[in-house]
Amino acid sequence: MENGEIQSADEEMPMRSGRKYTPVVAHDRAVLQMSSIEPESSSQSSNRDGPLKKVKVSLQSNMGPDAKHGSSPSNAHRESKLELFGFDSLVNILGLKSMTGEQLPAPSSPRDREDVSITLGQPKPSGVKLGTMMGVFLPCLQSILGIIYYIRFSWIVGMAGIGESLLLVAFCNLCTFLTGISLSAIATNGAMKGGGPYYLIGRALGPEVGVSIGLCFFLGNAVAGALYVLGAVETFLDAVPGAGIFRVTNAAGGSSPSIHDLQIYGIIVTIILSFIVFGGVKIINRVAPAFLIPVLFSLSCIFIGIFSARKDHPASGITGLSLTTIKDNWSSDYQRTDSAGIPDPEGKFYWNFNSLVGLFFPAVTGIMAGSNRSASLKDTQRSIPIGTLTATLTTASLYLVSVLFFGAVATRKKLLTDRLLTATVAWPFPAIIYVGIILSTLGAALQSLTGAPRLLAAIANDDILPVLNYFKVAEGVEPHFATLFTTFLCCACVVIGNLDLITPTVTMFFLLCYAGVNLSCFLLDLLDAPSWRPRWKFHHWSLSLLGASLCIVIMFLISWSFTVVSLALASLIYYYVILKGKAGDWGDGFKSAYFQLALRSLRSLGADQVHPKNWYPIPLIFCRPWGKLPENVPCHPKLADFANFMKKKGRGMSIFVSILDGDYYDCAEDAKAACQQLRTYIEYKRCEGVAEIVVAPSMSEGFRGIVQTMGLGNLKPNIVVMRYPEIWRRENLTEIPATFVSIINDCIVANKAVVIIKGLDEWPNEYQRQYGTIDLYWIVRDGGLMLLLSQLLLTKESFESCKIQVFCIAEEDSDAEELKADVKKFLYDLRMLAEVIVITMKSWEAHMEDGAQQDDSMEAFTGAQKRITAYLGEMKEKAETEGTPLMADGKPVVVNEQQVEKFLYTTLKLNSTILRYSRMAAVVLVSLPPPPLNHPAYFYMEYMDLLVQNVPRLLMVRGYRRDVVTLFT
């Protein structure tokens, strides 16, 4: 570098225009004005006052025209790296997007679990944010104070009496207050998106529960809109009787609105409101405060009228505030009424406390109005708890005071016959109350018709149910199609025309939603996962459980038939989501519960050996030890079938492992891709198990690491299943014998059982039925593993038509009968049906003298002898040349030629016996002999080849030092 290139940083190195990041807090030094770190520049501030000079690095020759005039998004992303640490700058992390103001798209559905790309550019302008008062408290107050208070509450006091009315109000408000506590805890545990309670429940209990309860809550809002519309229409017809087209006379001799009038005017009002909703949420937010002012004013007029009522100038049934009236109205007077609520001894409806709960409960709903506006709040984690609970307590106090005042100001007859007592006692004239009722109910209906379509659109945008794709909308776009569908449902409910029939339906859907919120908080609070850190501290799992229990109790108190129908509807939606919905993972509480349950179960199992009665096979499936498979097939397909055969009714777990040769640093990404491919293949084969890929320098080292570390506690694999390397001689794979013997020795040292499958290509799948026998050559004690495997095979359809034969070998003829009786007794105690066949050593020798049998096996025996002799000769020649002891596979060996001949002859006799008795068997199980000590691996492969010669389907089984079956209950 020339001296001319070293210049002052301020003079020769102007900073290029990089991205500037606005601070989160004005005086937070950790985030003040964080700028991009560029390859050709460094921080000026660090060396501005010092004597050091900056080095100007000329990179113009390597920069293209695009780089000179501006950087592409990919370059900008690359330049924002903290190269020293190898990570993105903190301002590029999704969780800190508020530091930059950049728009970072979040996954639109739980399936989008990939890395979220960062979208650069100017932030979108946001609307005016609302505080606690305007954003939560007033909407909740407006939603709670509805039609029930004006036209039904005084009637409820007359029917239930003051005492039970106080109990009714306290009971219903306790349910909503506990739900508000649960809502506050969940809402303050993180940022909220659109969907209100659906979003909270879905992220806590999973997409299936969230969608099922969310759709029910949508129906509840749609039906509630019809409830408010009918209330407004009924009030209008009572105030202006001449507007009615049809009039009917009730049992008291007066006139009441006709159901046909309610239907006609209700449909007209619903259509008008739907046109307002189509205008957009901005218009609704401007109009909503105007609807609340008449409500508050009408309430003031009602209480002024109650206090100003005089005893000396009483209206009909109005006594003024009187202790005598309180005493007369204290007890309940449940009776029959007509459809309009007027007492009638022959009426169709009989009222009791349970039915009044269903009628009154909609008057305490509406606590979700604040959470539905979470996107418009300045601080959701502060506004939702304070606003929701304050509105709940305010309305509860209003209801309790109103019970006393209504019960003290009018006679019971007046309370039961004057449906608009609030207008009768209002000061200065009833028309104010009529206007207040109509405007308040229309405002509540407008809120319902506004919130329900957005809830449906939020469910559709999560892309769980394909049938809801018609209601999808882009962010910031009005859900017009969902609004049209909501209007249709609201009109359908208006056609019913009976207010008292609609309210129980609304109650069920809202109670179901409240129960979901309480159960969500209960589960999250009980599990107490590290991510559960709500800012609202006044909560406890017992309160949430009590709230959920109250919701269920109220549902059954109202109507068990409506409860069953609503629960059945939610269950149908739940199972429909499971069957037709797209898989998703929102990190719900059930996953955390499964995790904690698994940990607790694992700890309870301990590290001691499992009792034989509780023993389950946990096979470790060695997927690709040898044999050539297509690149897109990560595991031999018959290995997955065999893994399923080792489970009784699908119970158990399999671990599929494969070893990738190479260096972990170089092959880590390949291992991840291979693991995902193997996992997908396991799911395709419908095998319950997990997939693991291990990178190791060699197969032997990789398997040694697997057999030592795989699994946790008593959930470690206890059986190693692999394919017999039939191709090793045909393909001249000289490294297979050493690897094969090493794997078996590692299993013996690690105390793992071994099952080696010969003839895997011919192994049947679940649809191929087998006939014949399952033959067991039970030579050594293996803890009953071979017997247990045969019984597991019989539980599958492929082998259920087979019979079991157990072959035992007796040294003397005199021992044969006694051995047979002992084995039969043993099998009987094990509840196993099998035929026992004892072969004596003398009959074994006789079989060897059979000429036909000898011709079949002696050729293989002679070939094995020749190959072993040649291999031994090469070993001796090499040892003499190098002056070293006999070496095989890099290890010193001791070869006893007589012992080698004995092993060969023993395997020949066993193979001949198998071919004599089990040539037509469906499958043969034989004890696996361990590799002899200090024998070359090549010799052991010759023994095994001679053992499996001409046997089409064979399982070589070696147990471990424990029993897997027991004689006792």
C-alpha cells in the first residue's frame, strides 16, 4: 500500500448513504442511530479525535455499475452483517423491528415456519392509536349496556325478586370478571394481532380448538347483532304503535308488537346497518361515540326519575322508593307467561332462575370489545386489562344498584307487565329513553356486524380451513364478502323474531368463548412455560379454572339441550379441522403439556431396568448400512414394515438412524436435509418413530456413538435391527465384515438386543397374507425375546394365519422328553400356543448323513473351507514377510484352525436342520451366535453365510442380559 492511500478519514472517506435506524428510547445508548457497517468504511466516531488515520481501500474496480449508484436489496442485507460475529445486526431481528420502523411480514399461517425475509422501505403510515378510555373502556361499556337492561331488567327483578336478582347479577358478573382476569393475563403475554379472542385461544390451545371456538364466537356475534336489531325494532314499535303493520292483543288486554312487524322492520334495519359496515371501520369509529352519549344520558334520566317519583302523586304501580315495596318484591314469583313475557296462567313459557340466567347473561357480555380492537390501541398490554376489568366492575355496580332501585320503586305487577318501566319512570319524559334504547341497541348491533366479519376474515387468513378461503382479505382491506355472509346470518336470525328464543343461543356461543379463554389461561398458568411471562400479575390457575367451570355450569343451567347442541357444533368443527385443516404449529399450550408430561413420565421411569411386564420394544432401525438404494429412498421400505411388525397395536416407538460418512462441519446441512427426507419417508410409511442422521468419519465410529448416546433414561433403544449384508461377497465389499462384526460387538457391549434380517426384499407388507409356520430355533437363553417376537408377528394380519413351532436341541436322547415337557410348561405359563419339537444330537448327526441333504449343504461348506484356508494363508504370508504376529482388520488375532473347523461344522449342521424342517416356513427365527474372540471378521462372515445358506427368510436374534417376558401376572 502506498503512502498516498493513507489519508484523513474526514477528507478522503465520505460515508455513503446507509440505512439509519431511529432509536427506541431517546437516551438509550445501545440503540442510538445504529448505522450499517460497510466493508469499505468503518466508524468515524471511534477514531475522530485520535491520532490514528484510516486506510482507504479502493474497491471501485470490483464494483459494477449497480454497486456504484446504489446497492441491491441483497447487497444491503449483506452489508448489514456484523462480520466479526457472523450474525445479523440486532436491528434486523424480527423481534426488534420497532427499532427500525421497517415492515417485516409475519407468517400468515402456522405452516409458514420458514425464516421470515426482511422487507426494506419506508414504514406504512398507521392510523390514530386509541388509549384505554376510548379504545377499551367505552367500547366495552357500550357493548355491555344493551337492550336487556332497558326492556328486560326490571321484568327480571319482578320475576326473580330483589334477593335472587342480586344473586343472579353477582353470579353472572363473577363469570365475566374471572374471564376478564384470564383475558388480561393472556393479552399481556405478548403482542396481539387481529381476531380478538380467537387469536388468544388459538395460540394457547392450538389451531383446532381456536378455529372451532372462533367460529362459534363468530356465530355468537352474528346472532347478537340480530338480538340488538330486534330490541331496537321492538322499542320503536312500542314507542310508535301506529308504525306497526300488524297488531296483536296480549292476555292483559293490551297490544304488543306483532312478530311479523319485528321481522319486516328487523330485516330493513339489518340491511341499512350492513351498508354502513360496507363503508368501512373509519366511519364506524367516528359514529360509535355518538351512540354512547344517549346511553349515558338515558341512564341519568332513569335514576333522576326514580328519585323524583312521589308517593302522593303516584302513577299506576309506581310507589316511589319504599321499604314496603322492597319487602313485597324481595322474594321470587316465578310463573307462566306468553311469548311477550306478560304473565298468563296458560302461557307456553315457565320461568325459573335457570331460564333467567340465560335471559340476563347477554347483558354482561361485551368484555371482548377491547381485545377486538387490539390493532388500534397504543398499548394493548396496559389498556386491555385496565379497560376491560374497569368496565366489568362499573356495569356490575350499576346492575346491583338498579336491582335495589327497580325493586323499591314499583309493584311486582308493574314490573312484570310494563316491559318499558325504564321509560315510565324516566325524567322528564319517556321519549328520551326510547331514543336512548334505539340508538344504544343500533350502536351495539353495528359493533357486532363490524366485529363478526373481521373475526371470520382472521380465521380465514390463518389458512387452516380451505373452505374459508372465500373470506380471505389482504391486510388493511375491508372484508366485504365476510360482511355479506354475516348480514345473511343476521337476517336469518331476525326472521325468528322472538327475542327470548335468540338470547339463549347468544349466551351459549359467548359462554363457549369465555370458557375457551379461561381454559387457555388455566393451561398456560399451570404449565408455566418459560415463555409465559404476562405483565398482568393478578392471576392464578385456580381462578381461571373456576371461571371455566362457571361458564360450563351456566350453560347447563340455562338449557342442557342448547348446551349439548353448542358443544356438538364445536366438536364437529374441531374434528372437521383435524380432518380437512392444514397442519400448523402455533406453539400452543397442549404441546407444552405434552412436553412436560413426557419429562415427568421419563423421570418417573427412572434409570432402573423396566419390569418385564412393562417392557416395550424400542427398535433402533439401521436404515442404510449396506445395499444400494435409490438416492431418493432414505430407508429400505421393508425395514419400516418390519418396525411396524414389532409393535403391538401400534404401541411403541422406533428410531430410524442413518450414518453419513464425512466431517460434520462439511456435512451438517446435508445431514439436516437427509433427516428431513427420512422423517418424511417414515410418515409416508405410517410408522410411529423419529429420524436421526449422524455424521461420522466411518460407519463403525458413527454406530458406536449412536449405541452409546441415543435415547434418554429408560427410553433408550433396546433392539438394534439391521439388514444382513448378503451382497458383501457378490459386490466384493471387503470392508463389510469388519464393520458388521464391530456393530454386533458394540451391541453386546452396550447390552442391546440384535435382530438381523436375511431376505429383507422378500419380507411381506401389511397386505400380503402368509401361511405355514413361524419356526423358532431356540438354542440359547435370550430372555424370551425370540418368543416375544413370534407373538408380535402373530398380532399382524400378515402372519395371523400362521402357527408357531419351537425347535430345541437335546444332547442326549434320554433328555428329549423331559426337555419337551419343560418347554411346553414354560410356554403354557407364558400364554403362548406353540408346538414343541426336540432334536437330539444323534438325530442331528443322522440328518447330516442324508445324501440329498448333504449334497445341498456340503458344496457351501467346502467353498467356505477353501476361502478361509486361502485367507489364512495370506495372513500368515504377510506376517512372515513383515515379521509381525497374525493381523486382521488392523488387530492381532489368534487362529485355532480346529476351532474354526468346529464353528463351520456347527453352522453347517444348523443350516441343514433348518432346511430339513423349515423349508416351507413363513419365517425362521434362530439364535444369533456372537463373533468369536480373536477371530478375523472375515471368518465370522463365512460362518454366517453358511448358516443362512438357501434359507429365504430368516431372523437372527440375540437377546441381552435381562428377561422381556414373565410368568407372573
